[in-house]
Amino acid sequence: MASPDPRLRNAMGLVLLACMPGLLASFWTQGWGVLFSLLLCACSALCWEAALLAVRRQPVLPALNDGSALVTAVLLAIALPAPAPWWLPVTAAGIAIGVGKQAFGGVGRNLFNPAMVGYVFVLLNFPLQMTHWPSQSLGFIDSVQQVSGSAPQIDAWAGPTLLDGLRHNRSLTIDELFANHPGFGSIGGRSSEWVNLALLCGGLILWQRKVISWHAPAGLLGGLLLFSLLAWNGSGSDSNGSPLLHLFSGSTMLAAFFIATEPVSGPRANLAKLLFGFGAGTLIYLIRTWGSYPDGTAFAILIMNLAVPALDRFASQRRQVFP
């Protein structure tokens, strides 16, 4: 029986470790639903991985031991609303593994980021459930009731996020939104600013340990920063939000350090990684500001996945720029 590549397993282990600050921040700000979502995503991902490998007559245990399915589950658990009904993370993880990964031949062959494939599927098919984010940290019993579907009334705990509030604002200034809107925190989203800060710390650990390079994160954050700065029109009621607000809202840091850096569906050359990140950051801002969805991370990454062959060809012709 073949054993998993130790380099892949070590890299996946470090990614899981770097996700822990983000998971802890999500648990602190959103409650027990995050842990339930993580458990459901992990079980669904591992079961689908094992079942599809068995159908394809591929070795099961080596693939499960490489950690890639667990990484996909953790990324989904951070990205999905908490607490979501039990079937939402189960479906997202199943689609991520089945369609985003195994349909292309398994680990190392996927054309799209598996976690984002699963996320986009549930976002497009279950938009109502994907907009229910807690406005406060829920206790254990409340989270169990929400996950199990036994507590249908959500008005007491669900509220619009910062990006939702910014998109639908027509009369309040940015200062008034920060003072009165439940989705606004100190510099970004009420809970997402802490999650983004924690994921930034985890991402810097990955960079320091050379699991990822700086190019894709710098490109994504640079693109988002540049366009949010160029389009920033102050703090009036028609404002699109400051660059700092965009950097610490939604899933910005998750996208920059954990999604855009996925090695299989991303570019190989350093220049291509930089351009990939810049394009993703630009698309995130455009979708957030003028698109139909408040946070365009998943769509931006999947669109840029399509551009990877062209980016790598472009970079190969200018290899001397980024050796």
C-alpha cells in the first residue's frame, strides 16, 4: 500500500495548524455552530473521499492520510455561516470533494479550488441559508437547535453582515453605520475583523515556514487595497467603504493566504502568482461593490482559476523579472 507524499502531508499539517487562530476567532465571535460545522464538513469530506476512491479503485487510506480533505473541510467551516443547518456543510463538503477534487482525478489534478467549488454550489442553490450570520455568539443549546433545524425563528440571532449593510445603505454615513449597525465593528465587520486578523497571523506563519510564497497574498491584498483606495469616496452615505474596511471584512484574509495560495489550481511561476492574486483582489472589490453578492471571494478565485494557464504562459516569457 502506497504511503502519502510526506511533503504534502507536512504542508497540509502546517495549513491546518495555521487555520487554528481563525477557527478559534470564529468560535469566539460566532459560537458553537463553528465547531459543529467543522465536524460536519470533516465527516462529509472524509466519507466522500473514501467512497469515491473506492469506486475508482484507488488506495483509500493513503489519500485520507495526506490531509488535503481535512484542509478543504476546515476552509469551508470558516467560510460558511455559523450555525448553518446540518445539511449545508454536509452538502458543501460533498460537492467540494466529489466535483471540485475527485471528478478531476483526485489530489494534484483539480482545476478549481475544491473548497470554493463547494461554497459556490451552496451559495447559488441555498442563498437564504447562506445569508444567516449570527449577530452574537450563540451558546451550545441554541447552536444545537439551529444546526438540527429545531429552532425555526432566526430573527433573534441573525443579522446582516457589514458588507450587506454597506451594499443596501441609502441614508447613513459610514460613521453612523459603525455606530448603529450590528454588523459593523471597530474597523471592519463585527466578527469578521477578528477572524481576518487571526487568519492574517496564520497566513504569516505559513509564509515564514515557506509553505506559501508572498506573491499571491500580496497581489490579492494589493489589488483590493488599490481599487478600494481609488474608488473610496469618503464616509458619506454613498461610500463604498475604506480600504481598511475591505481588508478586514468578509473573507479577505482567508482568500489571500489560504485560497489563492492553493498550489494545484493556482499558477506555478512567481509572476503568475502575483498577477493571479491581483486579479482576484480586483474582482473581489468589483463584485462587492457592484455585483449581486456582498462578498465575491469564491467567484473571484474560480474565475482566476480559469486564467491560470494563460498567466503561467505569460510568466514563462518574462521569467527574468521574477526568477
